[in-house]
Amino acid sequence: EIVMTQSPATLSVSPGERATLSCWASQSVSSNLAWYQQIPGQAPRLLIFGASTRATGVPARFSGSGSGTEFTLTITSLQSEDFAVYYCQHYYRWPYTFGQGTKLEIK
Amino acid sequence: QVQLVESGGGVVQPGGSLRLSCAASGFPFSSYGMHWVRQAPGGGLEWVSFITYDGSSEYYPDSVKGRFTISRDKSNTLYLQMNNLRPDDTAIYYCVRQRTGGGYSSFAYWGQGTLVTVST
């Protein structure tokens, strides 16, 4: 099983600032990496697939980068609706696994 | 628009069984692989099962293999049969459509989930 590790567990950032979230895979997942946003009480929402491609309707302030084992989600100019929990996930082979999540909170 | 509506959750005793359903609409159901993903209260996400677009193959993590069975039918419904339930199966269960029809793919559409509680 490929283990996904996210850092930090909690990130405190002020509105309007930039947030950088990291995700590592215990072995290469190529670019088969997705990021999801989950607002409390809601289902997760796909933000990024293929490590760097924004899903339909996702604002341009969200960007993903990386390949192999190291990945980054960057959110520029944070808006109030961006404060949520973010999960990375690989879909390289079975079983698909998620990171433990990064909670992005208002500073 | 894509809609996924789960049902069948509830409270069940340890060792019991439950069958979840997911009514799909807004897309050609028979063309897409489908998943179940769960989330324990206050916890993270765990992939639970996958079935190919044509139902010919299924995949499970070790945590549920041999206890859970995913299936689908021509009425655009996805199922998850859960047997020998344990307290650590307590979670919200989400029905998910992958982004592409086949192959390895991200999770593009999620239902709102149905809560399963395993407790005496």
C-alpha cells in the first residue's frame, strides 16, 4: 500500500495571503495525484487531478505541482470560502489512499 | 447534472449486515466506474470499493475485503452490501463517480453520504 503523508496538519493563514500545502507518497505515483477540498458538513470536492490540472469550475488561485513522490497545492490570495480541510489522494494503483488531511484555518 | 443519492444507512449491531444504495442520474451510468468512500466521525477519507463500468471487476482494501461487496444494476443504482460489521466501520459512506469512464482516475462527483453506525 502507498502511504500518503500531508504537512502540516494545520495551517493558519490570513485572508489574502498564500497557502502552501504539501503531500508526499511513500513511492512514486507518477502524476496520478488528486487534491480535494472538504468544507465541514459537506462532501469532498475535486480540485486538482493529474497533479496539476484544475477540475471544472475551480478558481485559478488553486494550483497543483509535483510528480513522483512530492506534491504541492498552492492557494493564492485566500478567500473566506477557502478555509477548509484539504486531502491529497493517489490513484496510481489499488488500493487508492488518501493523506490524513491539512486543515487550513484563518489566522 | 450529475446526481448521486445514497440511502440505506442506519444503526446496526456488531456482526450485522446493511445494504447501501446509490441512485445515479445525469450521466451514462453504464459508462463509468464507481466507488464507495467512507469517513469516520471526525476522521479522514478511506476508499472502500470500486466496480468497473461494466461490473466485470471489483476492488477492495484489506480492511473490508471478504466482508463488503460492491455491485451495480441496469436501473442506474450502485450498491454496497456490508456484512459482519464492526464498530470501526462506523462512518459516512459516500457514493463516488470517477472522472473518466475507465482506468485509474480521480473522484469527480460525490453524493452527500449516508451515515452507518455500528453499535450495541
